[in-house]
Amino acid sequence: MEGDKEHPLVIGKFKNPHGFKNINMNNLGIQYTNSNKSWMTSLIFKNWVERLNSKMSVENRKILLLLDNAPVHYFDGEFSNIELYFLPPKTTSKIQPIDQGIVHSFKLLYKKGMTRNLSMGTNIGTLSYTDELTKFKLVNALPLIIEAWNEVTVDTIKNCFNKALNNWAKIQWM
């Protein structure tokens, strides 16, 4: 189905963040997991791909997943409904669609929401922007992440893939 977007994967430091004591993480519109440094790991990536493969299997869909050569993306195993394709080294920034503007669009929308959120705070004029940021927690960021991701349009994603395909064609002839 054209135009589907997965929920964003958010990686935090804690399995059960303190600010989420009374929040059902499954109903947030994100996928949440954790690692010691809030970084993607091979295990987190493998689990994410396995969940996505299960979903694609249930929906009787097959997809191609484009990956860069980050070490966390490599593991043994095949999937019934996902084919992993590793981009050639040193070409990721030129041809990977997510690097062609999807992340840029998401970050702009997130920063816009964050600025709006901080400017509507009750301590305007009493706290500096830096002080406001130190009070900003993951529980504050999640609604902004969801809102920003929802605002990234299908057209933006399509345009980024088209640009990546054009760049890929140019690289193939070099």
C-alpha cells in the first residue's frame, strides 16, 4: 500500500522511564525501547526488523529495506517478507532516501514544535531557554516526535525516494 508510514522507533535510556509511570507505552503512536546509551544496537535493530517482518507477513506484503553500512545493521538471518539491501560504502548520503530530506523535514517540524512548546511555558521571562531545555524530558518530547512524524508528508517521502533513484542512476554510470 502506497503511503504507509511506520510509527517512529524511540530509544531511551531506561526500560520504564519515571515520567511514564501511568502511561501505556503501547498507545502512544511510537515504538519505544531502551539501551544503556540510548543508541541503536544490533539487538534492537534485529527485534525491530522481526516485528516489521511479522506485520508485513500478516498483511501479505513484501518490502525492500535500504540500509547503510552501520555495524548495527548486520546480522545473520533472512526474513520472509523483507529483503535487506545494503547500499554501497560512501554512497549513503547521496542516495539513501532518508538522508535526502526525510530526516531534515522531521527535524524542522520537531524543532518548530519544541520551540512552540517551550515558548508556551509558564516560566516565560523567568527562565532562560537553556534552563527550559534542562527541564525538558522524554515524556515532553514524545508528543512532539509523534506530531512531527505525522506532519512529514507522503509526498516528501516520495520525492526523497525519487531524488535518491536519480542520484543512484548517476552513480551507476560513474
